[in-house]
Amino acid sequence: MSYQDEYLEDLLGTTENSTQQEAGNFLSTASVTFPYNPAFANSTLGTTPVAANQDDTQLIKQQSTEPSPYDISNIPSSMDPLFNLSNVMGSNVGNIGSGSGSSGSASSTNLPIIPPVLGPIRQPPVTGAVTTNFPGLYSSTGFDMLGVLARVAARPNPQINIGPVDMSCSFLVVDAREYDFPIVYASHTFEKLTGYSNSEIIGRNCRFLQAPDGHVALGSRRRYTDNNAVYHIKSHMIAGKECQASIINYRKGGQPFINLVTVIPITWDSDEVAYFVGFQVDLVDQPNAILEKMKDGTYVVNYSLMNLSQYIPPSVGYIGESNNVEEYIRDLNSAMPFPASLEVFDLIGGNADTEVSKRLWYKMLLEHSDDFIHVLSLKGIFLYCSPSCKRILEYDVEELLASGLSSICHPSDIVPVMRELKESSNGVEAVNLVYRIRRKHSGYMWFEAHGKLHLEQGKGRKCVILSARERPVYKLQWKDLQTIGGITDQEFWTKLSIDGLFLYASSACQNLLNYTSEELVGTSIYHYVRSDRTTDITRSLTSAKDGITHSLKHHILKKNGQYMEVITTFYPGDSVQTDQKPSFVICQTKEVASEPSRRRSTSLSPVQSSPTSSSCSPDGASSGGSTPTPSIHLRNISVEHQPTDNIFEELDTTRSTSWQYELHQMRLTNKKLREELESIKHSKKKRKKRSAPSSNKVCHHCQRKDSPEWRKGPDGPKTLCNACGLRYAKQMNAQGGGPPSSSVSPKIKPNMV
């Protein structure tokens, strides 16, 4: 079969005689002449043998047994796709024929001409015996990969020379018009390269290759690959530009490989970018794939990976070994856990009733738990430690077994911890421990352990089984608090998760919202704000999660169904550094009406916001000014703080006292403050009672001003002091109601009568 025959069959899809007749009619309409080719004698275009010197036009007319769909009386419009296509195809075929010379013989030196990119074509209606179309006959995925690769090859103004590409290469196609650029097509070689099946690839973003467990959060900083390379690829894709970068990717199971990624944007139905085509090659297994390095730093790559072997993912045990990170970073399990292997499901569903399978299942849970599972004797000796101690405490299991808790516990906390362990033998249902523990390389951290007493049957031995994890504590600087106005009377404090769930609420919330602390805990902040401000709440939580203090003016729902205007400030909960993400958020909610009197309770001065924590004033402007030392002055207590001091300095891991002692001291301090407050209120009441308004009265007889009572005199009521008024009343009674004589009281002047 000649090249022309193959091209016509691919273009028109000739499968039956009716389609062959259409091909003849099509060529007769286009008035195309082919040079003589012996292969036409046995071609599928006709059934009549043709002489060697027969004219090509007569050949086409003999092969047509039906009238042409396009004749002089039926001229198609210029917009008809078949008519336009015949002109383009006819000119190309004419060029192919003219390249062999005037003799018309086929030349072996003629190279096939790459057909031009024609775009989506509406197929003409099929006439004849065959009346059924099969649009997805040659594509099991329903995706037009020939059209995609043709657009890649014929793209205008190529910036990267991608080199030779065939269908054996590893490539992906992502949809640029959908959210998060989901993968819509993956080649079979890509499945072999990564170890993921097609069902695990389609619909996901390509970032899942950037972590051993395949779970990478959107917009997160990459921990297992070069973040700059990821940003380079992402920025070029957003701009719709071509890019190429080498990046460390991970196969299914966690095995890393160096991937040279080339991303080419293509259009489809319009001028906008519709798809991104990404080509991959493993530079470790295919070092000879790079053919040439261009001047702009890109590479010409041979993407033909015919000798790529199938990658087999390792067991789950390999994943745990590959995730060890030397630097201590608190891991926030925001992503979904790695899916369990088929062996786990077989263990659960197949032999779940047997004692052996249960023990294996429990052992697997212990070995793969994120928490530190350990067993302590009543004297504080480690009897068992789960493998997670290496990740959490940086110790090997062998280093902790048979050693005492006092070797890694903070010296100030060991006494209350040992007391709790001993008291657990008295029948306490649960054991709760909070103390500071020393990691092997990264210093102390707060540790929280929960468990219960275990009594070994038959032996009478007692031990405590505990599950422990790191306990994040509050961290907030004084300058961040004062930038937004300090502390007011009408406010309450809450602790939120990074998703907006109330974890704690101070008792003052009942004064403002009429809700108790127990009613708020466990609910979401979104339930108490208007629907048009949920986006602002989300933005504030995101800012706090990124280590930035943010203030928001909004309305909050009270228990009576009314909304109250408040200002809520979102602080990063347990982090004052930009390189560490907080695990919770501290919120200060104050009533807007209390803003003019925001400094009544303290004499703290506003300070400038820290470089690492940008605070906003209620109206959106940043507060600035000098940085004096914040201080609180009371009658018996005067506390001064540096702007960078932690408000919760009692929870510092390097503090030489235990938290129980600090809590006791805080209770004593609060008791003194309450007593002082009551004394101030009582003294104000006494002064108010003692200093009743006297209206500057003066006794008309003795000129006295401090009389406790004022009585009636000759000049009218309340004109005499108490003593003069009594004498004046006696004189009046002695005279029988008449004017008193001067002899009654020599102290009363005659002019008083």
C-alpha cells in the first residue's frame, strides 16, 4: 500500500466499499492528479486493474460508480470542512508527486511529508451500507492523544527543543481549565516509571510525586524536594509558558529518582491554554537520554524509553525508613495518611477472629503509631518503647529500654511525675502526665501522656501503659498584644484550631455572648458569624497559621439571637517564628463599644509590631510608634516586661520551676489581686458615703461648715448647724412658739429674733 493510500485511509477512515466510493468522489471533486505508481494496481481505492500508462484522471473516474456528491450543480460552500480539506490535501499530494520528477516513477529518496495540524474536523455523513459511527473505537480513554502531540509538535514559537518524541515516552496531560490542574491522561510508560496505576493517577495533581507517601498539601513548602524547582515550574505554568527543570520525585513506595520534567502548554478550541503536556525522563536510569544542552540551559532529550523496566513498589517497611528527618520539625498531620497495603486488609478481613492475627494487628498498630507508646514501671523504668521514639524523642529504642524516666525528664518535673505514677496504684482510673522531656539533640519540649494502670494476671506486677505526644503551649509576645490596643474589660479569650474549632473559651464569654465556656467548646467559629464574613474569617485563620497576627471587625451571634459588633484578633498560638507553623490560634474578642476605654485596666503603651508578626489595627492600618517597656502597675505588684517577652513565660521549657509550682504561684497572685480589687471598691464606697455633697453650707450663727446635720433657723430651714439649731428650737419651745428672748441663750444674737 502506497503512502497516498495510507494517508487517505487515515484521513477518511475507509473500511467498506461505500467509503472507497466516497474517496473516489472526493478525489474527483478535488481534481487531483497522481503520478503513476505501480502500487495503485492493487490498492484498495478501486477494484478494476489499470494499465501502466493509463491517465490518472481516467483511473479515478473508473473507480467511481456513483455520481459525485459535489458537481457543477452542487457546489459546496467555502465553509464546508470537507471541501476545504480536499483543497489542502490535494495540494500536499501534488507536492509529493512532483518531487519524484516528470517521469512519474516513485523515488526511494522521497521522505514522507508530515501532515499539517488541521484541528478538530467534523466527519462527513457516511452513505451506503454502513450507517453506525464508532467515535471511541481507537481510544479506550476517550482522549485524542494524536491531536495533543500534533499540537505540541506544531506549536508556534517553541521555547524549548524537546527532541524526538514517540508514544513510548513517559508523559502526562493536565487540564489547565480545571481547578488544581488535574491529570486527565497518563501514558503507560509513566505508570511503569512511577509505580502508580492509572486509577491512582487520573484526577490528581502532579505534586503527589514530590513526597514519599504521595501526600503533599496545596501551597505547602516542599520538604522532600527542591522548593525552588517547584516554584519555577508552577510560576511558568500559571503564566502559560514552557519550562524545564530537574526535580527529585518519588515512586510509589518512597524510592526517589531524578526527574527531568518538560512542560509544554497547548491550546485547543480557542487561543487560551487548555492543556499542559509534561514529559518525564529518569536521569538516573537513562543517563544517555540527554542529546544536547542548549545555550539557554535547557536540554534536548530523547524521550524514547523502550527499555524501561516495570517498577515494583517495595513493602510498607521501606516507607518508614525513608521518612526519617534529622532536623526536628513538629509534624502536623494535615494530609491524609498513607493507604494501608493489601496485607493489612487481608489481615483484618481474613483472619480477624484468630488470636494470632489479633496479636499481629496490635503489633502493627504499635510499630506504626504516630504517638509514643511506652510502658513504665511504678518506679519510672522504661519497660517498652514503640519505634516512634526515634522520630519524636530522637532516641533509639535500645537507648531507652531499662533506663529511668529521670534521665530524660526535666529535673523540676520529675517529682510530681513520680508522685502521679505511685498514686496510680491506688486504683486511679486514668493517668495523665504533663511534663518537659529532653530530646537527644533538640533540647526540651512539653510532653503529654495519657494511660492507665495495668495489672499482670497471675504475677501481680503493675505497670503503666501510656500514649504520649508533644504538647504545644502558648507563645505570645507583649508587643503583639499592645499593638492592637492591649487588654480591655469587655473581652474574652479563646483557643481555636487552625480550622476554626473552639478548643477553649474563657469565662468572660458569658458576659458578652451569654454563652458558657462549655457551650462554645467543640463548636466552630463559623456558626457565630454572618455568612457574608466567613471568607474573612478563613483569611484571618490562614494569616495566623502563617505566623501573622490579624485583626478583623465583624459581628458575632449572641445567645439571644442578636448580633454584636466585635473586633477579633487572631494570634499565632504556639509559634513566634516565621519558619515554624503554629498548631492552634489564640483569639482575643473585644466589644467595639469598649474600644475608647481600652486602656482602663492596664497602663501598657502601644508598641511597634514585630518584623515576624504583623499586627493590624481595627481599621486595617498598622499601628506604629515607639517601643517602650510594657508594664503593669498595681498597689502591691509592679511587673515590667520587655516587648519581646513571652506573656506565658511560665510555660518556658527552660524555666527552673515546675508548672505545678507556677500554677500555685499564679493562684496566690490572683488571690492578692482580687483582695486588692475588693479593697479598692470598698474604699470608694466609704469615701462616697463620707464625702456627701454639702452644698458649701455655713451656719448663720457660728459660721460652722462641717455640721453632720443642718437645722431650721430664723433665716429659714437648714440655716443653722446642728448645735445652734437645737438651741434655737429650745428657745422657741420655751417662749411658747414666740420669738425667743435674748436672756434664754446669751449665745443667740438679738438680731436672730
